[in-house]
Amino acid sequence: MNLDHVFVCGDPALDFAATLRARRSVRFEMFTAPDRLNAWYVESGLVDAVSPGREADVAQATTVREAIYALVTARRLGTEYDRAALAVLNNAARKPPAAPQLTPSGRWTQATPEEALSLVARRAIELLSGADVPLLKECGNPECTRIYIDRSRGMRRQWCGMGSCGNKIKAAAYRARRKTPPRPAAPLAS
């Protein structure tokens, strides 16, 4: 399985929730170690550097991630929020976030794992209470469980990303059509 972090959902909180892949089938965990979690924080662009983490930071991050996924799913489906998930998210957001600093070369944000997680939680709150809620969709690939923001014209986007899911599904459909023998032509009536 590919260990590269993917950012196709349109919001860091959604990309964070998508780090447990294929939730309905083979479930693949992206946060296998503290360094993988810290790499996600940096690659997401939320921070520039993260101090070394511990396994407890990974456990806390996955708990917050699952709360975000549950809340986003509830919001997308128009169902009631799970109170425990709300408490997890709100508690993470209450922690002080990383503060950006101005340096001679520009903006720099150094964070602890807890500060970085607070930034993710705050982004999730902004998303779930903001104008993009009606644009939330789940990927059309049955193996994918990413939720993304559909900002396409007419809201016709079907996939979290063409590179990650769209091309795979389209190629599989093409192969299936090519394997299907053509139907015999109907006899002409005399």
C-alpha cells in the first residue's frame, strides 16, 4: 500500500479524516508511527516543523481523526452529532494552537504534536460550521471512504481525486466494456 499522504479533499480536516483509508474494507492506517503523523502535519501545510512525537500523540490524533470523520459523516447525512465525538473534537480545539512566527525569511510555524492537532481540530470546527457543508460528498469509488468538498461546476464531481480514484474507476469500467462481447444485431424484418 502507498504510504504517501494525499491531499485531495479540499480541506486539511477532511484530508486528516482520510488518513484511515478504505474504512469499509481493508482499512489502511497512514499514522503508523509518530514520524508519519508529524510528516502529515508538515505536508498538509498547517505547520512548518513539528517536535518529535510519541505513540501517545498518535493515539490522540487517531481519536480526534475518528471524531472528525464521525461528525463530518453526520453533517453530510443530516443526522445528529455523536456527543462523544463532539467532546473529543472540542477538547482538542481548546488546546493552544501553534503560533506562527515572523522570521527574516518569512512565516515559520514550529509546533508540538498537540499544537498541530489543535490546528486540525479548529479547521474541522470551521468546516462543520461553515458555508462548505452543502458541498460535502463521499467519493464514488466503493473502496474509498474519503469525504471531499465538491466545488465543481454543477457539483458533478464524483471522485475524491482523479489521480487517486477517478482514473482507476474509469479504467476499470473501460476494461469491463472491452471484455463484454458485442450483442448480435437484431434480424431485419421482411
